Amino acid sequence: MSKSDLPIIIIVGLTGVGKSTTLEALKKDNEQYRLLPNRRELTDQIIIPEIQRELGLPEKPVKDRLQRFELTRRYRRKHSGGMVYALHQYLATLDGQPSQTLLLDNLRGLEEVKSAVETLSNSRFIFFDAPDTVRLERLLSRRDSFDFVEASELNVEALEAALRQIEGGDKVFDLPELAALVKQRRVSEDDLLDAVRIIVTERQNYDATAALDYLQCVLAETRLLYLDTSLHSLEYVVQRIQRWL
């Protein structure tokens, strides 16, 4: 069996849809599953260093999410499939045939899922979804150190004007309601702006709706599971996945 024929369960979804939380629960006390290096790790190990070398930049970690989006965008232009191309590079380094069920966290957008369907013949897909407002709340709650964007100091009075400066932000969120979150949740203006930038920029880089439409069009139910994590408990989501697998 070639590496492209390995059975891989591929998680698809944007930031804040519940992927990592679900996978942690799925793997807990269960040796059946093996997590491949996730999207972040493949980006750090393969994608960013290659583009930095190409641009003549020093190879060093990149923390800022928007800078990472730009580097990964360049990688996608260079290599069709983007993250899937990087995954194939990683799979080529594996010794033998893994005995566990391989899980990849995660792919995003039409280009990536289409490449995975076409080049990973035994792949199956779990599509995680949640409304943008729910994703925003989760980003604000988890305060992941990775969810970082360089931002300047702002006061509450200037917040709504700053939100309107985020290109496309008013098409995703109701900006006055976002400004109210600062007082309701006692989050900082910068934290809110960071989360909005991440969600809006992801939408600009990855079309999740097109990816889902494509998967539903080309795959049978045995190869695609759709989950809106805002509608169900974590326990239900994990049990649903286990039954499907």
C-alpha cells in the first residue's frame, strides 16, 4: 500500500468550531487513534520554513496569525493543494504501515479538500461547523496563546471605528453588537479585535461553504460526516463520530 492509500480521517473546519476539544475527548484513554502532526505543526515544520527560504528571510517561528496567513497563501500558490501537499511530504517520511486510525487536524477551504479527495483515495472527512458568532465567543473564552495578532492600544470609544477598519468585518458581524461585547464579557478591545481579524481573514482565505458543498456533492455518507458543534454537547459529538467510524 502506498502512502497515498493510507486510510486517514481528515477533520475539516475553521478556528473555533470545536475540532481540538473533540479530538482530545475522542483520543482520551483510546489507543485506536493516532493524531498526525496538526495543521499548525505542519505549517511550522514544512510550509513556513520553505517560504522563508524562498523569500531570503531567516528561518524562525512566526507567531502572528496574519503573517502566517500570508506565508501559507504563498505556499498554496506554489504548491497545488497547499496543506495537502505538505501532508504528502510528511507521509513520505513514515516507516511502514501504521496500525492505528490516522487523524489529521485539519484542512480548510475548497482547494485543500478537493486535493485530499483526489490524492488520498481512502480518506474520510468530518466537517465541523459553527456560526461565526459562536466561533467568536469560543475564541474570546479560550484565549489560546496561538490566537495572537499584533494590535495597538485602543479605548472603548474608538473600538467601533476600529472594527469598521477591518476589511469585510461588517459583512460577517454586526459591529455595534461586537462593541457591546467589551462591556458584557469584560474582554479587552484588543482581544476582541484579534478574534474578529482571525475569523474574517480565515473567511477571506478559505471558503468553508464551498468546501462543504464540494464534499457533499462528491462523497457518499460513509465518507463524510457533518457536525454543527453549536447544536450538540461534546459527549454527543464524540459518540456520533465513534458510531460513524
